Amino acid sequence: MASTTLITNIASLVTNDPSQGDGSPLGLIQDAAVILDGETVAWVGPAAKAPAADTTHDAQGRAAIPGFVDSHSHLLFAGDRTQEFNARMSGRAYSAGGIRTTVAATRAATDAELEANLKHYLGEALRQGTTTFETKSGYGLNTEDEARALRIAARHTDEVTYLGAHIVSPDYAEDPAAYVELVTGEMLDACAPHARWIDVFCEKGAFDGDQARAILTAGKARGLHPRVHANQLSYGPGVQLAVELDAASADHCTHLTDADVDALAQGNTVATLLPGAEFSTRAEWPDARRLLDAGATVALSTDCNPGSSFTSSVPFCIALAVRDMGMTPDEAIWSATAGGAAALRRADIGRVTPGARADLAFLDAPSHVHLAYRPGVPLVSEVWRRGARVR
């Protein structure tokens, strides 16, 4: 039988449950306590009203938030692209082509090297408060290397995404239609057993709307749910396609028409914003304010990848979203926790409320606002995942 743990002396607790605390979307409780029962949250409320538990843990007056839900990352890769980044910061524009460099390094890596790399970045993210992550394939671009990436990823997370359609494989540069046939046929057959999601980079230089629809439709027929890299580098059909196919998430959403914004506001597809990519490519920022004011659900994620957003830090992305994308600190913390959970269609994470998974991050600060107020400072001092203290 699981023992219960009372965590008390929490200066402020973000629950993301509007029935708690101040009644806001964050359900903020001051002078709070939490009781964990095994891997699950059993009770939250004011510390003065906390019932007894088997053991007690003192939060020492720190703020607590739900563990971050990083719903978009690319962690199955080898090598890095330091030279490309250096060149870009010295004046060269970003395009989708650099992915080929990582494909070559990833194909050449052993399974052990890929898994060690994955575990390294997962540990890095966990230390910064991320307790749930999604990760994709997409740097193999052949059947064997895509399938092995997903097999490795599935050992470490339930949120695994098949992204054979990252770009057209260099092996099929002269015959994109044949590559789409591979991605929707033999490669899909090999990859579907190891993934929950299917994704496509719908963009000039990658896959057009018709190709993307064929790929996502084939994935749905095999039981994979769609996500879409949409409207990152230019206006395009990605967002509309995502909403049409009931994708869980349209990711990037940098270049949006009014019709795109309306579609996201009216559908069930979450707009996942990835400010690390704009930061690392000196690109135009997504307009989070426009999406939020229209009523769209917004998530924030790192897009951690070796080319265009080599950060595993959700706090960094929160600071960027507040500073440059028009989000309030409250909206940014919600989007990086409950918003990420919505982008993964999960109700058990991204909140601290009875019945939720016991994932919490504690900050060396009295309030979650310090994540944006003190950018670059390593405020996450303690992390609990599935009811166990992991840092």
C-alpha cells in the first residue's frame, strides 16, 4: 500500500484547477500544502487545513507549480550543428535544409549512442522541471532508422511521434512522390507499433498540403493521431489541415491568417508555440496574444532539436513568451503545463489537483512569476515525478 506524503510550507501553489484557491485559471493557492498518495495527488489546499499524512516534507517557503509538459521535442539524434548556428548568427538565413546534416550523423550512430544522447537531454530537462515530454523521430528518414529511433524513444516516454515526414529523404531528392509512398507504406508499418502520434513538416521545402494530408490520413488509418509542424516559415495550409484532421496540435503557428486563428479558436487543435526556434533563427515571433484573445488554446514547448532550437529549458521559453510574444506570466505558466497536457490530450498531467499524477516543480522563489521575472536563473530547485522526489 502506497504511503502518503504531506508537502507543506508552499508559498504559492499553481494547481491549474479553477475550483481551487483564487478561482483563476491557475487556481492559485497561497500558503499551500499538497498530499501525495503514491503516484497521485490526493489533496490540495491551504496548509492550515491540511490533513495528516504518513510523512511530511517542508517546501521551505518556495513556490510550487505542476511539472512542465514539453509537448514538442526532437531528441533522437546524433551530432550537433554548431557550425550552422555560428554561420546563421553571422548572417546566413535559416532554411529547412540543415536537417540533412543531422540525418547523416544519426544514421551513423549506434543504438547505444542514440539512447545515451536521449537520456542526457531528458535528464537536463528534468532538472529544469520537465516531467512529461513528447519526442519525435525524423532524423533517420529511412525505414530502419526511423523505426529504431521510435523503439528507443518508447523506452523513455509514452508520447512518441513518428516523423518520417520531416523532410523528403536525401535518398529520394529526385522523387518526392516515392518518398511519400514509403512514409505511408513500409515505413509506417515498421513505425506504427512504437508510436502514439504521426507528424509532418508542412512547409515549402518539406511537404505541401496534399502530401501532408496523405501522410496524416495514412497514419490515422493505422491508429496514430495527427500533429502538424504548421506555418513556421511561411503562410501555408498546415493549420487548416491540422484542424480539419482533428490534430491534437498545430506546432509553430508563426504565420497565421485571420482564418487560421479562427479555425484554431473554434476547433480542438492546440496552437503549440515554440519560441526557442524564433530565438535561435532570429525569426518573427508568433503572436500569442492574437491567439489567446481569439479563444484558442495555446501550449508552450521547447522544440528541443540540434538545428533550430537547441534548448531543453521550458523556463527560458516562458521568459521569451512573456517578453516577446505578448503572454502574461500566468498565461505562459499555464501554457507550459496544462497547455502542453492539452496538446497531448492528457488530463492526468499539467495540473496539481486530486487524481492528477503527482508531478511538481519547486522554485527558489515565492511565485511562479519569477520564471519570467528572473530569466536565465536556474530557479527549479526540486522536482517530484510520479510522487517521488527525483531532484
